[in-house]
Amino acid sequence: MGPYTITYFGVRGRCGAMRIMMADQGQEWKEIVVDFADWMKGDLKATCVFGQLPKLEDGGFALYQSNAILRHLGRNHDAYGKDGKEAALIDMMCDGVEDLRLKYVKMIYQEYDTGKDVYIKDLPNHLDKFEAVMAKNKTGFLVGDKPSFADYSLFEVLLNHLVLCSSCLDTFPSLKSFVEKMSARPKIKTFLDSEAYKKLPINGNGKQ
Amino acid sequence: VSLTLTYFPVRGRAEVIRVMLKDQGAEFDEKVITMEMWKESTLKASCVSNPLFGQLPIFEDGDLTLYQTNAIRRHLARKLGLYGKDQREAALIDMMDEAIQDLLNKYIKLMFEKDDSGKEGYLKALPTDLKPFEKTLSGDKGSFLVGDKISLADYALVILLIHHQVLSPPCLHAFPSLQSYLKRLCARPNLHAYFHSDDFKNRPIIPGKRT
């Protein structure tokens, strides 16, 4: 596997989770940052299978679609459960995170000024499911006893929500502990403290 | 080991699961939940508290209970050998499937709109969404989206194309590879039988009359 290259815009966006995952897995990667004005010219876009970024290159193998990339990394780095049952539960969790991510992205890009307060108010109704799973599993991860790609995806989306509303995990002790423990993992801590991470805005429109 | 699908009496998000199992000749039971039952029962609440998400479909494979359509589909794909021959094919199948899900989500949004005002814009944008699949399937690459065997992604695409033809019969006119792909897949004996069955034909795409 590898070397890895990410081609994306200069934001965390849909690459946030995969970067944290690769960092935690001790992987180095190259970043190709795409300027949005250049993107709109269309040349690079035309080479992308679905006209979208991010793109991950794993050696000579090019892959698109952020969740396909997360799953591929999961297979590469033994972060897809220990058996079929765990894999299915990890898929279920990741899809649940994706549902939350879609809601977040919609609010950020379409309804920030008018919808932010309602979104924050409604947030516990979406977080409670993850809290329940995390509390039940007791290992500090969503499924099994090691981090899966679903954990990296949940961790990243929760970090973004803490920026939106710093108290949003106060009533969710298992999620709060999860974020603290993930943040304290040495390679993740190094990455989150890095300029590479800190200099990128979360979203493309500057809202967070 | 018994397989059980619990869902509303519609095609909706679960149809792709039915199509996959029917094509593979895998027997499964269906528990039908009507909207009235869903609203009144404690099933919805139990979906929320014990995994989660307060949604259908639910899929039981022996003692494993799964929620989230795509997690169910991936589980069955792994079980039935529909996930490519190696890791690289699996990644490409995931990539294709994610893009199909993007189009499916747009389609579902359109279906649940209160009137037809969005339909024209949707159909105008549709060719842009279909082009990557046309490109993938053209040339001498093979009969399926990835590799030389039917996969998770093919089942999602075939039912999506069928439903788009209901929405707009000429929508595949400019896409000869998609047309021939659809024809080829629908000619698979089990799928041919299933798509011609009353079971399939009488099940509405979504609740209500919209198609």
C-alpha cells in the first residue's frame, strides 16, 4: 500500500476523517491542494470519475468518494473489524455518521444564519444514538476493541461540532470521553497540533 | 440461518436488498410494517434505543440485527461474494456505489417533493449524473461496473435505472451502454422472473401514487 496522495481543496471538509486516520495509522501522505478558481476551469474536474474531489492515490491506484476512501484505508490498515459481524456494525455506524455529516454540511452551506440555532437544539436527537453505542461497547470505540474507520469519521465530525457549539457533548459522557481519548492518542495529538491541520478551515465558506 | 427483512410495503430504500437476494436465489422472510403500525408501535422507539437511528429497513441474519440499508447491502455482498475479487475491486465497487447513492438521494428528494415543479430541473441535470456510469460501461471493459462479476453496485444501479425510466421513459436515449447494461441485467433469469412478478409490480416505489 502507499505512497498516499490526497488531492483536495484547502479545507478539512470531506478529507478530515481520512487525514486523522492516516496520521493515527502512522502513514505519511502528500497533499495536492487545488485552488477553487482553477477547479472551476474544469480541466482537473474532467479527469475525476465523478467530477468531484477528494481523490486518493494509493501507489498507482486512484480512488474517489470519501467514504469509499475511508473503507479502503480501513481494509489496508486493519480498521474494518475483526470479522464479518464487526464489519457490518462498523458500516452501520459509518453510515449513521454520514447522515449526521450531511445534515451538518447542509446547515453550514445553506442555512447557517437562519438554521444554526435550530440545528444545535436538535443535535442531541442525533448524538444520543452514538452515545448509546459507545456506552454499551465499553471499549472506548464504536465497535470492537480498536479504532475503525467509523471511529475516525465520528471523531472528526464531533470535533467540528465542538467548534460549532463547545457544550454539545456535555450531556454525552461516553462521546465526550471518546473525543478526549482519541485526541490524546499520540499520533493524533501530533497531527491536531500541527500547522498542516490548524491552518485549514473546516468548511469552504468559512462558516463553522 | 434465516434472513429477515423488515420494511414498509413499498420498494423504497429496501428494494435493492430484495433485488440482490432474489437474483442470488437467497431465501428470505419479509415482515411488513405499515405506516400506521410504525407510528403507533414501540418498534420505532426500539429502533432508536437499540440500535439506533429510528428507521427501517431492519435486517436480521441469524442473531445479527442490522440497520442502515447500505450496511445491510454490504453485509450481504460480503456474504454472497458480490464485492469484487480483491481489495482494489472492493474499493472501486464502493466508489461506484457512493456515486449511485448520491443520485439515489437526489431522486428520493424529488419523489417526496409536494409537486412536480422540480422534475424539469432534475431531468435536465440527470445526464451529467449518468455520464460517468455510461463511460464506465462503454468500450470492451466488460458487462459490469467493476470486474467481470455482478456486484453490490450493479444491483443499486439497475433498480435506480428502472425507476428513472418510470420517471422519464426516454432518459436513457443518449446512453447506449446503460441501455444495453440494463437489458443484460434484466435478462438474468432470477431478475427477469422477479421484475415480472406481481410481488414486484404491485409494490409502489414510494408510499402513495408518485412514480
